[in-house]
Amino acid sequence: MRQNNYLAPTLRDIPSDAEVKSHQLMLRAGLIRQSTSGVYSFLPLGLKVLQKVENIVREEMNRAGAQEMFMPSIQPSELWQESGRWEAYGPELMRFKDRHDREFALGPTHEEVITTIVRDDVRSYKKLPMTLYQIQTKFRDERRPRFGVLRGREFLMKDAYSFDKDFNGLDESYQKMFDAYTKVFTRCDLNFRAVVADSGAMGGKDTHEFMVLSNVGEDTIAYSDSSDFAANIEIAPVKVDYEKSSDPVKELETVETPGKKSIEDITTFLSIEQSNCIKSMLFIVDEEPVLVLVRGDHEVNEVKIKHFFDASSVELTNDVETKKWVNTETGFIGPVGIDKEVKVIADHAIEVIVNAVCGANEVDKHFKNVNPGRDFQVADYTDLRNIQEGDPSPDGHGTIQFKEGIEVGHVFKLGTKYSEALGASFLNDQGKAQPMVMGSYGIGVSRTVAAIIEEHHDEDGIVWPLSVAPFHVHLIPVNVKQDDQRELAEALYEKLQKKRYDVLFDDRAERPGVKFKDADLFGLPLRITVGKKASEGIVEVKVRKTGEMFEVHENDLQEMIEKYVG
């Protein structure tokens, strides 16, 4: 491809709204341009990378026995209402009405559509197992699109769905997809971990996220420093043996705490440790009030609350709700004397706390020397907090460390959630109808491109891994007005293309500094510079990844390229 007429507009300055390196470099290198918040066009250079990733995904899906198809983005509301997700999915579902006032959604995922297709056309156990996939644009109305294509409102995704006769079959299909994902992200040269995660609005129980370790991820991975354990912080279990203090139990006491609402304020004001406070947070769980207690130095985990109650929704109370149930303000809530209609649950750490401090359910007042059992009752003790660095690893090996992660893939065991709701059954070998057992598997293709850049860049620009590089070689004549340079560059361009190398030929009449800056920004694996020694048939080869530079005669160039590009 000749660069003179190639749409690859570069930027010298970092765009002010680009917070992370991948967003900055994708804009600066002319890979993408923004249409509106969270919506991007992929320009030719970016599209080539997107297609390289897409092809890797397609190859590994096909090797795993999955069949490619293509489904519509527009989905009727009736399907989502039938599955129960029309309301449950929440405001991220992009909804609209047609001219006949019928409701539709722009698909963020396709469980409903694929289930009805298989329901109508697969009736016998002899057709199972079956895994179907597509690579297609998806839509989510993100509240706060950010980080470029890492969190957008429109994105390219591979979604696959498996259908099995039983749960043993699902386990096998799940493992095939898990292994295929491992191969995909390995081929993309990513440093990733498969971590235990929450299924969220997708449903199902068993699920793993494939997370690229990064300093800018929106998720936190909790992993063991001595084993393979890894989990999203929102789902990582806490297994700590808490010891009860031997301090003598003291009399309950009320103290004035004017304006002291936060744990930090209270501990400073009363000169106590955060671990000796009870943090009380009031939630509405499926329309019922629940008071959740954790230690002052711990953070409440809403996902664990949701799982404990098997709830559809968990929301912190607003000011009106707080006033209704505890007759006070947030910051002064506590479990002592709480209304009987409010269920109280507590983290395991609360069970052993002695002489704690908590809100007194009265503005500007707290209790001291609060003790569970004597001063308040707890309906259930369970794991309700976020795991912390330094906690024991839940698998019993090592301690927990944290790392930020970018989610690039997610695999779910859905079970019969959708097949039962949408009536997708098959006849078994005895002629009896059974619901199909399903799995769902997604890869963010456009997000993977950004994750690759986050991991593979330097101060000068992108450093593409060979497997996804938009071109193998960047061919640069220093001065296209010099006949010997232009002629040698043209000859090499033709020769390399015949050898089936993908070459970007910088035939622009630009200054050398501009060309070299753009070359570093684009980050192609090899740069071949045709300069002052063109008359001798000698060119300069630079390896983008290592910065190594060699002078090579044109007759030996093929061997050099094969060494680095293959």
C-alpha cells in the first residue's frame, strides 16, 4: 500500500480527552476517529489490525468445532421479555420503537435470538452438541464511555453459544471454548489471566473472565503470589480465621460526634482504629430493607450481597428510604435498636468484634463499646466484604496481591436459564423432551486491539506483535526526488509484494524526520530505509521491537526479513 494516498492521519499532540495510552495512540496513529461519545470509526490502518485479531478468533473458533453464522443487531422486545431480561438488563440496553410503535433493542448480546433459532430448528439429541458463533457489532448504552474503544457504546464482538444434552456435555463445551480463548490471547501476545468472575446480567453460575494485566484496567484482579488462583475482586471469596479479642466487654456508651459521618472522621475524632468500627450500610434488596455490617477497614461487596439473597437488584438506600427505615442520616446508621422489619446480615469479621463503635441511628451520635449478641442481633453471618491485599489466598496457598485488568473475554455456563424461559428443548434417546443446556462465550475484538496497544508500546508509539501488525514492513525512501532512492524503493516494493509480504510504502514527499516519526508511531515490525547508499544497493533495516539497526544489501534483504517476519 502506498502511503501518499492512504488514509492514516497522524497527530503530533496527545488529544486532551484521551486518558490512556491505547486511546492516545489509536488517535495519534490514525487508527480511529470519534463520531460521538463512545462511538468510533476504524480507519484503514485500524481496520487491518481489527481484521487480524478477528481472523485469529475465527481460526480458533473453527478449530474448536464452532460454526459461524450472522444474526441481526435489531432484536424485538418480546424475546427479551420472554427471557426476563427486558427490565433486568437495565439502562445499558439500547431500546427504540419503530414507526408502528413496536419496541426493539440494539443487541448487546444474542442469547435470546440464538436460543429461538436453535429451538425452532434443532429437535433431536442426535444434533447435539452444537456451538454457533458470530463476529458482529454490539451496542451498550454506557453511562460513561471512556478509554476509547476499551469502553464504548458500539463495539465489535465475537459471541458464541453452545447447546448440549446435559451438564457433562456443557462442561466439555466450556472447556473447549476456554482452551480456544487461551490460544487466541496467546497468539495476540497478551499477558493475561483467566479469573473467576461474576455472571451479572448474563445469568448462570460458573464463569471466567480473560483479563489482560494492565495498569489502566477497570477491573481489579485478586491473585495468589504462590498459586494459580485468580478472581475478579467482586467475586473473590474471603477465607480468614478471625480471632476474638480477649478484652473485657464494657458498658454501652453514647458519644456526641457532631458532623462525623465517615469512618475516617470517626476514627480520628475518637482516636481509635478503623478495625474497631462497624460500618453499617442500608440496602434495598428486591424491595426489602437489609442492613449490611462490615468492619470499618473493610469494603462492602454488593455482588456478594446479591448472591447471598439470589437477588435481582441491590441498591443503597437514598435519603428518603434511609429516613423511613432508620429515622436518621447516612453516616449515623447502626444495628443497635434497628427496626425489626430491617434484616441484619454481617460479615464474618463482625462476629468476633469486641467493644466496637457504630452509628446510634441519631444524627451526630455514635455508640461505643458495642458488642454483637448483647447489643444487637444478626440474622446471618457470611462473606460480605471485598478481599484485600495481604489476605490469605482462598485456595490456601500464598497471599493475595492486586493487579488491574482489562477484560477481553468472558465465558459463561448458562445452564437452562434461557432454554427453559424460551422453550428450547430436544427429544432424548427415549423420546422425552428435555431443555437444552447452554453456554455463552464472548470476546471483545475491538477491545482486544486496545489491550494489545496498552501492553505493546513505548514512548515513540505502538510496537505491534507480528501476529496482528497491519503491515509487515514499512518501506521508506528518504528522498523520493532522488532517482536512485526512488528506483530502488520501487523495485523492493514490487519484489516484497510478490513474496506476499504486506508492505506500507512511504512514497510521500515529506522530510525524513516526519517519515521516521510516523514509522515509530505506526509500530510496524520492520522498517526498511532507502537512503544515501541506494546506489550501492544497501538499505538500513530497523527492528521496531528491539531498536536494532542493520545495513543490508538488497540481495540479502530477503533472508533478513525472513528472520524477523517469517
